[in-house]
Amino acid sequence: MGVSVQCSPVGPLAGGRDPYRPPSSQSGGVSLGSMQRQVNLHVDLVKKGTYGRRVVRPMNPRYITIHSTQNYTAGADKHSEALKNGALRSPKTRYGNRIGFLIWHFTVEDGKAIQHLPTSEQGEHADFAGPGNRLSIGIEMCENRGNNLATTVERTAKLTAVLMKQKGIPLNNVVPHYHWPRRGKTPPNKNCPHFLLDHGRPGAKWRKFLGRVDYYYRQITP
Ligand SMILES: [Zn+2]
């Protein structure tokens, strides 16, 4: 009875995956659905006709705007509740505060993301009546104590990659809140998301984040 001695299967023909190739390199091979599942998205929309959705304003998104909450006690669930209860009022301004409540599309924390607003509707998170609100999907990253920030940033990068794929948005149009000047505010460009900016401006940390977004985007199979 011949027992064939062979090495453990290696190479792309043996096991399907070349073990010498780093997982998910370049054109990788993760389906959009699989990447979406990795984001762990919970949909918990603000009720249509209330607070931030009192007026439904259609949007064809061309940008993705990244924020951080600067709230060190509340995670994604508490932000979702606050948006649904009308607890987050937008600052009074002469420059186009049209609905009086803050609203954005997604909040991300280390273990999940929550969607508050359809991506086909404008939010109120960036620059009053400016293009940041009129044309961009708003994503807030949680930074409450106990929430792992690095994991939150990775999850945000995955969600951004999924949205780019779904909406045909290029990497150049993934911007920090800083990108959108706020009329009537000093300084006009907000230091947001502060932990991804260098001295209050996009620099090495922001470029690194865009690198992570690009990495995940390239993993998604066409
Ligand atoms: Zn912001």
C-alpha cells in the first residue's frame, strides 16, 4: 500500500490561494457584499418628516466627507438616538441653516456602523448651504472613551470604499470636513476630523487614511 509523501499543498493551484501572496493584495477578490458585511452596517433611519428629515432634500452624492464627533462620552447608538429625538440642533446662522437640526448619513464606531439618512438625501453636517452639505455623504467617527479609534478608522475606510464603489465617487472626492469652508465662521475651515489632521490641516495622517480607503477599494472585485 503506497503512502505518498507530499508537502502540504502550496501554490495557487493546490489550495486556491497562493500562501506567499499577502491576503487581499491589489486586485484581491472581495465582493462588494462581503466588504459591506465587514462594515457591519445597521440601518436606523431618522423618521421621514421629523427633525433632520423634516424636509427631504434629494441629493446625487459626489463627495464623501469624513468627520469625528468630538464627543468623548457618546458612541454610535447614542448619536443615533439623539438624531432621532431631535436633540442635535444646528447652530443658528445667516448662511443657510435650512432645517435647524444636524443630520448626517453614517456614524462609525469600533464594532459597527449605523446609517441615519439615505445617501440620496442631503444632510446638515458640513457647511450650511454649501456644497459639502449639498453634494456629500457625511460620515462621523466616534471617539468616546472605550471605543477603539484605530478599529473605528479601519471600519470607516471600508465603509468609504463601499460607498465609492456604489456611487462611483473617486478617491479625490473623499475629503475631511476641513475641506469645506463654513461661511461666517472663524476659522472657516474646521479642524475635523482632528485626529486625522496634522496641525489642523490635511497632511501625512490624512494621506495615510486615504491609503487605507484605496486599499479596501482595490480589494473589491468589479
Ligand atoms: Zn466635522
